[in-house]
Amino acid sequence: MRRRLSELLLVAAVLAPVGAAAKDDVPDDAFAPTAPAAPAATPANGSIFQGGYVPLTSGGRAGRVGDIVTIQLVERTIASKSNAAATERGGSLGLTPPSTGPLSFFSPSDIGMSGGNEFSGKGQASQSNQLAGEISVTIAEIYPNGTMLVKGEKLVTLNRGDERLQISGIVRAIDIGPDNRVPSTRVADANIRYVGKGEIARASRQGWLQRFFNIISPF
């Protein structure tokens, strides 16, 4: 018995780091900022005004690779579900035997029966999430239809751990305001990650051995 327990502990020690790495398998440069492209060489044509024309109506609005866009996080989701069911069924049968004759020895309780069946069930589930704040990202790519891929991250180091906020998605140029802000609800294919590391994050998680036994437990 001790040998088998030792083997289980050894397997858990080997699989625990692998499972933790696979759970957060995100490339390091997935949310890296994008630098603007180098400007083209100025042609020696003697002209005073060269390329790089920007319409006056666009102002300082972001629209090129490497430009900065601020994402306003206004995420809030609420989901709830409930169901209930109840069934009931009953029946009875009773006969009164004759008081005289060959069948008079039967008692009324000998030939009477009844039965019933009842069931009730109820289930309910609810979940809510909320995320507010702002994060500035850079334009990584501009597509032919005018939409833009944006991505970026913010790392905040506290005295007891690190907090990392990462976001990527596709935005339309028309949704970017004059102050280069766009709400997160306007970001298509949004990938928002908020993770933490440190003492507080470790204290709020189960130990690797307890997680292993929860996986193999049949209960």
C-alpha cells in the first residue's frame, strides 16, 4: 500500500508542472507592442512637400501601424439559469370480500393495496463578471477593409505580486474617437486576459497535490 502511494505521489510530482505549463500556454510575444514602420527615403525631386499626407479631418486619430489606441474596459456579463420539475402519481385498489360463503375467511385488508410515486427536482446556476479600466495598445496590422488589429499589455508590480492585463482584437477606424479611445465592447475577436502572480495568487489556489487527487477522485 505504501509503495502504491509513493508511486502516485511521484506521478503527481511529474505531471503537476506539465499541467500548469499547458494551462497557460501563451507565447511571450503574443501581446508585444508593434513599432511603427521606418519612413521611406525622401526622394530628391526638389519639391517642398513630400509624401506622408494626412487629411485635416483626421486630426491626430490613430490609423497607422504603431499608433497608440486606448481601450476602455467596460466588460460586464451576467448569466443565470434555473429549472424545476415535479411529478406525482398515486393509485389504490380495494375489494370487500363476502361475509358469508367459502370466501368469507378473507379480510378486507388482505385484498386491498395502494401505491404512490412522487418526484421533485430543482436546479439553479448564476455567474457574473465585471472588468473596468483602461489600457493603451498599439496597432499591429491594418487590413484591406480598414479594420485594424490591436494588441498590448500592462504589467503592474505590487509589493506582494504582479498583475498583468493583456488584450488583443480587431477594431474599426470609425469606432476610434477623437481622443483615440475605443470601448472594449467594440473590439471584435477580443482576447482579454487578467492574471496575477505572487503570494496572494498562490494563496487563492489549491496545492498541486490536492489538484492531482481531485482529478483522479471518483467522487
